Amino acid sequence: MPPILDNKKSSSPTVFEPAALLREARRQKHLAAVPVPEVCVLAPDGDIVRRLKEDGRARLDPSWPCYHTELYRFRERNIEIGIVGCAVGAPFAVLVAEELFASGCQFLISVTSAGQLVEHLTPPYFVLIDRALRDEGTSYHYMSAAAEYSVVNEKLLNTMSGVLLANHPPVVRGGTWTTDAPFRETAEGIAAMRARGLLAVEMEAAALYAFASARAKPVLCFAHVTNQMGRIEGDFEKGVADGSSDALELIWNSAQAWRSAQR
């Protein structure tokens, strides 16, 4: 067994809990325990956070105790949302997800840039990720290695049917390939993922869905398909305002659908 699979007991409780880290961080930083908004967002690219700050809409939360990130609060119409930018990659995304849920988050949305595998539409567009191939390391600490894919919670997915229909740019549902090594996407690897029918390649979803399953937390992952992995000139164009306007509309639609399902 390679170490990544050996001595993994996903059913065993952890020794190091996120609440313990947050407790000590608050002690060291002299911070009060203030809950984060019930809806939070991971935005690995950082473009959404930058745009919100430029527009004067984002307020830094001084009570956020995480050692590695900053949490901003903003209001999208009737919903207050917390957002963390630049948490790139599976380990970092799950570390922050653990801390957000330990701090009062009730629903987490991830919107990450992704490379196109199957030429489904012309980028940019969104994929609501229903399954993610586990080609990273973090998910193997949260769930058995027996399953090839991490999957979204079916009940949560069913609440998002309107998001698939209403959004613009369009949102399609499908699977992605979660990798830890974006600069090792070989021609052979890409061909194998296309053969599986996977739509895009990204770096967080498999781990976030494994975490969500293990911790019984509602997490929804979107891939913002913006590029063809640099294989054409003029790649990585996200649209108006670096795609932040479209992403914020998607976030609001998803948050509204989740809140309606709680009533």
C-alpha cells in the first residue's frame, strides 16, 4: 500500500479538531467567537473577492481567526454571505471548509476555475459538479478508497434544479477530474478523462465532497470552465468583470434555492 492509502480509518474520529485550532487562534489573537454567515463561499481564484473589494461591497471580518486566510462579508440582495478567496487546491480548500463549518457556516459553495475536457460549450460557462474523480490526496483521509468518485449529496442536488435552468451563462451538470498537479495534465491523462465523460479538470471538488459526506455538511461545487489549459491563444478569459458578475449571480441563485429548501 502506498502511504496515501495505508492506515486510513475514515470511520475513526480525528484527534485534531478544527474547533480546537480556532479556540487557540482566538486566544492568541484576542478575538471574540463571532459566527460567520450561514452561507459561505470558497473562491480559489480570488477574482470575486477582488471585484467586491473594488466595488466597495466587501467588508473584512476582523473576528475571523483562521491563520491562513481572510474572510470577507458582503450582501447579495437579501442574503449576507461570507467569502474566502485564494484557497487553492484540495488540502487548503478542505482546511478552510472545516473551519467555516466549525464557525457557524450552514451551507458552503465553491466556485473554482476549471479547464475544459469535453467541448460541451464555448467557455466561459459553469458546471454543477455532481461527481469528481479522486485524483488528489485529501479525499482519502475522509472516505474509503473503494470509491473512484466523490459525489454531491443527492438531496442537495435536487434542490438546485432551478439553478440549472435559470442561470446565464448556462450551467450544465456533470463530472470533473480533481487533480493535485495541474501542470502534469498529460495528453494520455486528458484522453482517459475524456473517455470517462468528465467535462472539466479542477483542484478541489473531490476533496470537498468527501469532506461533506464524512461530516454530513451541505457543500456544492461549481467549475467555472474558463480555459482549454492554455492550448490556444487568448485563453483564460472569464467574461465581464473577470467573470465575477456571473459567479455572483450563480452564488445567489444557489443560496436562494438552499434557503427555500430549509423552510
